[in-house]
Amino acid sequence: MQQLSKGAGRTAHLAIQWETDSCSYLSLRLYNHKMMKAILLRGFGAAQNLYIGDAPKPKPEANQLLVRVRATSLNRADILQRQGHYPPPPGASDILGLEMAGEVEEVGENVNGWKKGDRVAALLPGGGYAQYVTVPAGLALQVPDNLSFEQAAAIPEAYMTAYQALFWLGGLKKKQNVLVHAGASGVGLAATQLAKNEDAKIFVTAGGPTKCNFCSSLGIQQAIDYKAHTNWDRVVMEATGNSGVDLIVDFVGASYFSKNLSTLNTDGTLVILALLSGSTVADPTNIGTILRKRLNIKGSTLRNRDQAYKEKLSQEFWSYAKPLFASGSLSPVIDSILPWDKVSEAHTKMENNANIGKIVLTIN
């Protein structure tokens, strides 16, 4: 076999090396095109099971936007899903995250009014804890210039849940009396701001003086520390001259049910959005109160609503709220902003009820 000269050998070696490097480069480009980083689960359970790993990069359909996510926010539903108690709806991403803000990366062929680089926020059925997510164009909210990505990411789930509860389910009218439980939560604070914009007289319950003082700083009627005043219903009735409230937004559930009924006035409405204390009412409850007062009791979740409902809610809400956010009349309350590699810490903080407002993760 003929041997290569030194020069020819060196040339051949360089050619092989170039081909190897080129293949590696092309493989890396192909990988980057098809894959992304996302917060994943090693298994259902503790917050420490969350980690940043590789996931397929989604492709937008004709009526969707592909968004480069810059920030996402935590919700109680994320914790329940992490624990294995709240699976995503059929067809939704199994990656956590119900809201996000970012920049349009790609526009579906049937989408009008959006272009690459536009700032966008959206309510999601899942997938927000990732570098990229697809969003139906009907759910996309154009972010005002005065809001950061972190602020915008704290809006969709909290404010739309609150808007739905107050206006669509609760029928809120100007200057009514409203009671908001879990008043220092993201949805609770959003409901307070929205109700205040309607000149409502607002009462909230919250745990501890720090949370109550913060809620009071928003200009509400009264913040009640449920840890110090277990009979918060009596406090509300006394403050309203025994007339009660027109609307209650409740996240607590079973342990508050009887007191909620006694706190509502005639034709009042109770909207139940969560069951933090469970779903079985243990205390003796006189359901005759419902008939005597002609009460309306409604329950709702948002994640499992159909696409048409969410799009209608998104567009109506943003038509109402976008000018208020742009003017500063509404402003999302953010407890903390953390890099997404601190997701376990963020989940633990929410589980410990240590936050006032939204916990936001930045995505890099």
C-alpha cells in the first residue's frame, strides 16, 4: 500500500478534522433548531424534583405564534401538577407554566397583526416554564411599552381569573361590597385592584399583619387577619351594618362555606375558585340560608375551559385592562423575581404561603 507523504498526510488529517468539525457544527445547529431548555420533573413530588433539561421545541400551527419566553409566573396549579394532582388538559404541554411573557419568534401563516419581535403575554394551558411556547393568536396580549416582561408575565392567569370571577360570574356592579379571601395572593390582589376600579367597598382576609397591612395600603375598606380573627364573618357584618357583602371571591372552600353564606346579603353571589381547606364541609350548615337570601353559588376553573371561552375572555379582559396597565391605574404586584434555576426555591416559597403577590421566574 502506498504511503502518504508528510504534507499529504497533514492535508488529509486537516480535511478529516474539518469534516468532523463541520458535522459537529451542523449537528449542533440541528439540535438547537429542534430542542430547547425547559423546567422538567424527575417525578411527581417535592419541589426538588424540578430541574432544567432538554425538551422538544414546539412548532407553531397556522393560527399560532411561537414565542421566545422571557418570564413566567408561578400559580398554585403548578404545585398541584408537580405533585401529580392536576394533570394538564388533553393536548396541552405537560411542562408546567400557565402564563408567560416574551417576544414573537415566528408567526403562523394564518395569523395577522403580529410580527417577529413583538412583545406578547398570554394565558396558557401549560408550557410556560420553557424557552419557547406556542400560543393561539386569539390568546395573545400585546404588552404595553411601560411594562417589563416580568410584570407582563404576572398578569394573564391572575387578572383573567379575577376578571372572570368578578364580572362574568359575580356580576360586579359599581360601588358594591366585595369580600376577597386570600387577599395577598396573586389572584386576590388582582381582584382587589379590579374591584377598586369599579369603586367597590372591598374587604379581604389574609394571614398575618404583614399581609393585611399590604392589602390595606391598596386603599381597601378593611383587611382582616384570619389568624387573629377566626370569626371574620362577624367583623365583616359589623363593618357593613349587618347588611353583608354582594360578592365573595373564595379560594379556601370547605372551612369558609358556612361563614360565606352568613356574610352574603340578599341576592349575593359566592364564587369558589379553589379548595385550599378541602371540599367536604364539616361544620353544620343551614342550606336554608341559600333559599332565604336567594343566594347564587358558582364554582369555576379556567385551565380546562375550551379555546373559544379563553379567547373571548382574553380579548374582553385586555380591552378593559390594557389602557389601565398602560396608564398605571393597574399594576401587577410582584413578590419576587428569581432566575429559573431557582424554581425549587420559588415553589417552596409559595407552598409556605410566604409570598405577597406573584413569584416570577426569568427564562434565559
